[in-house]
Amino acid sequence: MTQQPVSANVVAKGIRDNEATISNIRLWRPQVLLENFQTLQQIRQYYKFNDVDVDRYPVNGQEQVLMVSGREVDQRQVPGRRPGRARTSSIRTDTEQCLRS
């Protein structure tokens, strides 16, 4: 890694020369994204997002910085659920199908 002098002036050549660095600049803060996920899912109160993880994943052959969050179901908030009764049915996901193939 080579040290570069710091400059407040941004020019097109500097962007082209540093494309890999610039394409990995994270524009979202994890807490802001978590709040957005929660706001978007307010209509379905049984969905919960506990956290947001920041990691690198290959996308179209290039590593990209991505933020991901698992959407969990709070069984106590599911409409029509009777207290004290466990849900006995499950939904098969694409992941399960892939694992069986």
C-alpha cells in the first residue's frame, strides 16, 4: 500500500485512479439501516431485526461491501396465534431446496 498525499480537491483522474477504494466506501451507517428496516416493516409488527452486519461478499465477480440483516419472526406478535400454543407448520424456503439438491 502506497501513502498518497491528502488533498481536498477531487478530480476525475483521482477518482479513476482510485476506483477500487471509492467503490468500497460505505454510504450507510448500520444503525441507520436498522432503523430503516424496522420502519419499513412496521406494517407487520411480528418482524424483528436485531442487528445489521457489515461484510464483504462476491457480487458479479468482485468483492463488495454489503450490509445484511436477518428478518426474524416474533411468534408472540403473529396475528391469530393463540397464547400458549406452538405453531406446528413450517414454510419451506429456497435455502432448504438448495440444500436438498
